[in-house]
Amino acid sequence: MTTYRTIKTKIAPSKFTKLNNDQQVSLDILARICLELNCVFDDIVEIEK
């Protein structure tokens, strides 16, 4: 996401750092990303065993 979109969705840069480091983020953050990118969870989340 661009800086503009990050600001628009009010998601802190630290949340993207957590995502990049495979750390836990809330479903609210994922939902806001999906809404901004017009996608669904399956498009941005991969579950591994």
C-alpha cells in the first residue's frame, strides 16, 4: 500500500512492520486493508500448517 492509502485507512506503520515480520495483527487491521484494496481475506492471508 502507498503512504497515502496507509494514512487514509489510519493504519500505523508499525502494523505493516508486524505484517512484514509475520507477527500477529488484529482482524480489524486486516479488514481495513481489504476494504481499501477491495479484496477479501483470502487474497491477503495465507494459513500454513
